[in-house]
Amino acid sequence: MREFKTVEDIMACQVKAVAPGDDIYLALRRLSELEIGRLFVLDDGKLVGIITRTDIMKGFRLRLLEGGR
């Protein structure tokens, strides 16, 4: 059995990301298609945040509670 010693041994090399101005439905679709729980948010190649399924669902829930405004 292979022994993992560093993060590099098990990290994913292809970053799954969206941009800050991308449509929220695009992010949700990407999460679903890739079967992952979070996406990096990159602005001009720089990491500016992370968005998760939970973040999106909380946003939808708040909007519903506010009357869909």
C-alpha cells in the first residue's frame, strides 16, 4: 500500500473554479456536474474565495424568506 507523506501526494492538480461575476446557476451546475462540494473563485488567476453548495443553498433560502426579492 502506498504511503502518503505530503499534500502533493494526494492533491488534485486541475483546479475547478468560477469567476466572481459568473452566474450562480453556472456555479451550481458545475458543482453538480463535477459531483463536488466547493469551487474556488478566481479573479484574474488569483484566489479570492471559495463557494460551496451550502453557500448557494443558504443564499436561495434567504431570498425565499425575503419574499423572493
